[in-house]
Amino acid sequence: MSDSLIFTGDYGPIDDSISISEEVESLFLDSLLCVNLEGCITSNLPRKDKKGAILRLDSKRILDDFKKQNVLFNLGNNHIYDFGSNGIVDTKSFLDDNDFKNFGAKTHNGTFGDFITIENIAGRRIAIVSVTIPERGGTCDSVKEKFGTLYPKYIDKILRDLDVDFKFLCIHGGCEFITLPSPGIRKLYRNFIIKGFDVVIGNHPHVPQPYESYGTGLIFYSLGNFVFNLKYHEKYEKTDSGYFVKFTFKKKLSFELIFIQKIDNIVRKINLPDERYLMDEDRYNKLWRFYSYKRIFPNLNSCTAKKNNNTQSNTYANSKAVSLIRRVLGKLKFIGSFLFNGYQKDIVVGALKYLFAKGWKSDKVKYQR
């Protein structure tokens, strides 16, 4: 029997160019490890209507990383549907055949029970529930389609029947590559504590975000990346970092943070004080609009044509104009993707407020966690 429970950030290696250090692996001894498996284990073709990254995971890599661990895979994320319903079936079949416990996604033959796991840890009954925030084109409503992931609006049906000592919620959502949660996400996650969850664990942003105590519960807004090596992620700050949350269940629920970072393509343990990621309300109120601005309008000044006193040919001028129009249209499309995601609209609002209040040149403000 495990005597502790560890949650990790996003796990989705697309090849073997990244590895886990022995020191990090040793941290998992005597613990139940809950891993967000972001991707599919399948030989099927991806959905024709799938846009953005498509994550096909290597089965051998998963066996090598976790065969010695007591691991529980959470499948509730925006990539489990990359290959349609067949991808979900194949992924669950592989995990079941190799004795890996899993939850968070269901097939046509599944039930609501596929989104819940009940574990016995240190003599306590622990419920872990998985939900996924809807993402346009990336997720599937399991209630309407009879397969896919569970959306937050159905959580009350789950809570009614939970009779356990502690309730954990794993939620996949929020804005990617921003190191602070939006006000909308904070409101949503806090509401889950009000509804009765003891702990909310966030994934999806691919960068670590703060944690806070709220009411009688705990919220960890994003654990960042565990093992993830999509090339385009590297241009964003902190995508090489994350943290684990280790819970113990003795007289009361207690936790510790374990910080990790990818160094020379090896995931290593690093030493940081827990307070580094404790939510600071004053700092949050000053900076969330700025971080939204950085996410929505990266390098905004470069979109503006530089003044040039030299005479240019019409062809060159026209090419500059076409390039600028394309960039503007691309930016509008990018902003639209946020507006169609109900929980990310306030990222656009925050970015615009910062832009018009401070001006384009104010992005020189420095802030590092």
C-alpha cells in the first residue's frame, strides 16, 4: 500500500530525446504517482478536423519510464481525442494490458465511473476526479458523444455520490504559456473548493503557476511540465520547469512541493523554497494584465513597420504591406481562438487593458519568479 500521493505536470514525450534522472525516479518510491498522460498510444490516423499539435506517444517509452512505478494515468486532457474515439480505445487498452491504472476518459462502453478513481492511501479513502475544460476542436463532450472527457458543468453529478475522506480534482485547462492564472480560472477553481473538493490540481498551461489556500481547500493552478519536448514550446519561458505535489495522510492532509527542471534534456530535481510559488495577491493584481499582454501580443512592436527615410521600390513596399496584413490577420485569428474559449476571454480583456493603459513600450517591465 502506498503511504503518499504525488501529482505531476504534463507528460507527453514525442521521442526519447528527454529522460528522467535517477534522483527524480527515486522520489516516487512508496508513493502512488498520478501522471497527466497528454497524448494517445495508437497507430490510428489523427482526426481530419484536428488543428494544432497532435500527440502520439511511444508505448516503449512509457513502459521504460513507469513499469517500476505504482502509477495512475489521468487521461483527461485536450489531446486524448487527437485520434478520435479509436485513439481513446487504443490508449486505454494498452494501459489496461500492461496493468497501468487509468481514468479521465471513456469509450462508448464507458460510464461516469471512468472519470473517478477511489484509492486507499495510508488507510484513507481518496477520490480523484478528472475534468477537462472545453477547447474548441480539441475536446469531446463525453455526455453528448458517449465518449471523451468530462466537462466541468457535469461535476455536481459526480460529487453527489462521493463518500470518501478526501476529494481531489484534476482539471485540465487555462491559458498555455502564461505563469499566472486568469481571474476567470481562479474563480472557477475556487468554486470547486466551495462545492466540496479538498484539493484542485491544474494542468495544461505547460508552465508552473502559483498555489494558494482557499477556504478549507488547496488550489495548485498549474504544475507545469514533467516530461514534454515539443520543439515550439522552447520559445516560451518556464516550459522547461514544473513541480510535483506530494500529499501525505496522517492526522491531517499535508503536502510538500518538489521542483524539477529540464537541464541538458534530463529532468532533474532542483531546490527552491515553496514560498516561491505561493500566491501573492498584491503581485498578482499588479501583473496578471501584463502577463496577458505578453501572451496575446508578443513582440507587438515588431508588427509595426519601422520608419525608413530611404526611397524603396513599389515592389518592396507592397511586399511589406502584404506581410503586415498577413501578420495582422494572423493576430486577429489568434485572439479569436481565445475569445471562443469561454474561460480565456479575460486573457484578451486583460491584455487590451494593459495595452491601452500603458502603451506598447511598457513591455520592458521585468518580473521573474
